[in-house]
Amino acid sequence: MNNPKKLKSRILSGNSDANIAFNDLRVLLKYFGFEERVKGSHHIYRKDGITEKINLQEEGNKAKPYQVKQIRKIIIKYKFGENIND
């Protein structure tokens, strides 16, 4: 999915937590300005001003549902993407 606005909407809806592509989630986090560090199978994301550390692991080509929920809470808490105009 190339559209961050659509992906953000899918994540916020909570209807497809088990069906979010891992790479799409990675791209979205980078779009929101997170820095990625890879250590083995762990993709760790940090951003100044964000207290939470995001640690993602792939499950096949999908993100794990509990990790999508974690991202949803962060999007809501920090109001990420409210200025996406795509």
C-alpha cells in the first residue's frame, strides 16, 4: 500500500490488525519520522519526543496483530498523520 492515509485509516479502524503487511507498517513509521534500527529479526523504531520504543518482528509477510495495536495507540496518543493530505 503506497498511500499512508489509507494505511493509517485501516490501522485506526481496528478491523484488519492481522492483515497489515509488515513492509507497509515499516514505511508508515518512516513516513512519520521514526528512525529504524535492525538487530537480527527485530526492527526497532524510535523518535525524539516519543517515549515508547516500537519493536516489530515479521510474521510471514504480515505484522503481528499486537504490534499493529501498539502502533494504533501511538498514532492516537501523538496524533500522527493528522496533516496527511494525500
